[in-house]
Amino acid sequence: MFTEARVARHDSPFAASVGPSGVRYTRDLTDQCIVRQFQEGNIDVFDELVSRYESRIYGLGRRMCRNDDDAKDLLQETLISAFRGLDTFRGAAKFSVWLFQIAKHACMKMQWRSKFAPRYTVSIDTLLTDDNNQ
């Protein structure tokens, strides 16, 4: 039924469902209400946002990065950035639009980094050994 990851223990008026012992379930809440609870200090509700969007962000990552490992990295980078920036989210756009903009920028940053990443690495010890042998 409900896992601990999807349960918010917060006495906010925004929660729609109340379970046994006063536990409030976030499943039925809008993104806006969950964001508001997060901004009020209930960081546990972030798990609900993750469960709502992780598969869609991962899918976006697979399409943009064309690589499973990069898509997983993109998902992680996006969720970390969202967690860090959610306190300053103003709500001028929908949460989902804001989140996918973070994902898009994270992907562009990953692509930019890989463009300038070295194709291969050489150990300094190998270079020194080669110089001494000549």
C-alpha cells in the first residue's frame, strides 16, 4: 500500500489523506502543495516528487544522452539540484516545467563536459619512464 518513502509526517493543512496515527499521505496532493510543504520544512515529501518524476526524467535522459549510465547520472544530478533549489522555487511556472528545465540544463552540462574530456588518460609515471628510457 503506502511505503515509508511516500508518507509525509507533517501537520500541514495541505495533506489530503490521513492514515492511522495521524500520518498524512502525499499521494493525492498536487505538486504545488508538496512543494509548499517542503518549503515549510517537511523535506520528507520530496520522496513523493521523486516517485512522480524519476521515470520521466530518466526517459528524457535516455533520449537526450542516448546512454543508460548518463541517463542515471542525469537523473541524480537533476534530483540533487531540485532538492537544493526547491526552497527558492517561486511557482511562476509549474513544478514539472521547472524540474525538466533543470534536467535539460544538466544534460547540456554533461554533454559540454564530455566534449572537452580527454579521449584517454596517460599516467605521469608512464611518461616519466618513457622519457628516462630514451
